[in-house]
Amino acid sequence: EDPQTTSPVPAQQQQQQQRSCTFFLTGKHRSCHANAYRDYAFCVDHLPGDAKARHSAPCPVDPTHSVLVENLKSHVKKCPGRNRVSAKTSTYTFYVADINSNAARGTACPAPAVLSSNDDQAGDAKKSMCAKIVSVWNECSPSCTAFPVQVAHLHHQGLEATDKEYPQSRKHSPQLSSIVAHMQELNVLQATPGHGPRCYLEIGAGKAKLTHALTQVTDAANASFIIVDYSRFRHTAEKQHTMKGDLISRLTIDVKDLDLSLVPQASRADLVVAYGKHVCGGATDFMLRCMINFVEKMRGRAVPANCPAVCIALALCCFHRCTWDAYLDKDFLTSHGIGEENFKTMAQIASWRTCALDAGAADVGDKVGAATTVRDLLLLGRVKALEQAGWHVRLVEYVDKTVSPENILLLATYP
């Protein structure tokens, strides 16, 4: 290129192009790394409310997220939400709308007296809710064998190469290794003589790095891997798998609409293993309901003895994103006087475990303790629902809280 025809970029313009968002992320102890938007000091996500309203609009395909008005036309063509919408009208025979939600069960839980949660009384509501939670926890927890949570920080020796493959993921690698090691302890990674095909199912997979790690240590003979997520991703890890002779497929579908008994790889298997890493909030409840429904449908077929053995290994996450409509065992909560409005308050309290609290505040310890009790109570309801359906359930702390504050792994087996 002729240097005489190329005009250099002014230093001031280069500096403007490299400006980063100045919003400080207290929990990560650093500023946001995204580029600042136009002349603002913040990126699009951290713009003040009025500015964000002027420059962005809800996506017409998936209103759960917003898009810059100037990018709206091009975004619609590539929005990941298009895949979720198309799944409803595609040839997915296993798509059954809301099959794993409470709506499909037709349950109408009685509404107990609720605690006010409006702005004026929010503080009092949370204090009252904390007392209520502690009372319910003290009453119910002694009868649950899954508590107290066991501490088991494991490491799978076969994943050392994977650790080197993702050196930038110093917090992800020990989590992947521990989850796979716990699955190894359940004896679900190797083929068993005389048994048929095995199906491994990752829920909320994202880029599927957990499945990629699993393929490194799993016997490929007669094994298939299914990756489920309601969005599509680039540079997915399953494309990098090195095993030969295995079968990996990705289903772009919301787990709440997934009838696993209609997925051929699962319905024909002698062993089905469902797993996930940091499956957020209500998605955990949809996944557990999916597996309960799967077992019930397989047992209801002509030859109940052909019902496969089923295992769940689920690293839990984001209790503050749990919703009343999705929660697995509403009956448990309503039987103790906790309704929908109370549940919203519980979700707010749950955020105190992982959000940035003022370390100098006198009540930080009390808040973290209350949030931990909320987490355990929500877990207790899930455990009870699984046990009532005939599952054996354990809860383990699979990594140290310095690796991840969300460090509980749910292990369940059937029968």
C-alpha cells in the first residue's frame, strides 16, 4: 500500500476509539472492559436509564433483550432468538410446549397470606421473610438426609491436558474437573459389559466445554452426547473433541419444552446421564422436571423393565433468578405459608450471597447468613421433590468458594 495515499489516524481519534466503559464492577474489582458508546463514558449496557431508553429498543424477535436502534435491522437477521422461535415450528418431534413447567401439571397452589414487598415496606418485608425462612428451615431440614452439604473437592487426573488447553480459565478448569470426577465416582463414564447404549445430556450447555471435558475421559463405545441450549454459539467446544466414533449433537431448544422420552438417543439408552454447569435459576427446575418426566414416561411404556438407569450431576447457580412459575416444588413452600410474593422477596435475599455487599457494613454477616438459608431452603424443596419421585439425592460442595461462590453440586440417581 502506498504510504502517500494513506492518511494516518489522528492520535486523539485513536484514543477515542480505544475508550473503555468507566462503570466500576464492584464484585470484580475492576472497570467494565466493553467499549464506551459514542461520546458517553459508559458502554451500552451501563448507560443511564434515560440515555439507554433513547438509543435502544426491545428486540422484536426476543423482547427479553434490547438492541441499539441503529443496529436493529441487522440484528433481527442474526438474533439467536430466531432459533428458539423456529424450534416451535420445526421438525423437532420432542418439542412439547411447557411440558416441564408447572403450567403443564395443572397445579393450582393455594395462595397463603403474603408479606408486603412494595418499596415503602421492602426492608420490613425482607426482615420478616428472613425470620420466616429460618423458622421453616429449622422445622424441615432435620428430616432431609442431603443436609448438611458434604465437602468433596475432587480432581480428575485425566483432565490435566484440558487444564492446559484453557489456561485462561483458571476458575473453570477446577470446576469441570471436579464435576467429571464426581460423575466418575458414580460409575457412569465407562461402558459396562452386557449393557446397551449410553446417552450423555448437557443442559444449558453454552459452548459445551463440560461436554468437551467429558469426552476426554469417557469410553466412546456405544455412547452419544446431546447438547441442549436455547441459544446458538460460535466457537463451540464440541467441534474440538478428539474422540473417534462418538456421536455429538446439539439441540437448540428451551429445556422447559423438551420431552426427553421422544429423543431417540435417550429413549433407546440403558443409561442416561444429565449434567450441567451453572444452570441458572428456573432452568434448574425445568431440567429436574424434565428428568422426572422422562423416568415416569419410560416406566409407563409397555416394558417398564426397560426404563434406563438415570443420573443427574448439576452444578447449581443463580438462586436469585429462580421464579415462582418455574420452581419445582411449590406445594412444599405453600404448605409452609410461602406464596408468590414471598418467593420474590426470597429471590432478592438470595442475591446477597453473591452480590457486592459493603464489607464495612455491620449486618453483612447477617445478610450472607440469611441468603445462605434461602439457598438451602430452595434446595430442600428440590431435593424433596426428587425423593418423592423415587430418586436418591446428594448435595456436595464440589469446589472452594474462592473458585466460585456458587459451589453446590446436586447428584441424583434413579433407581
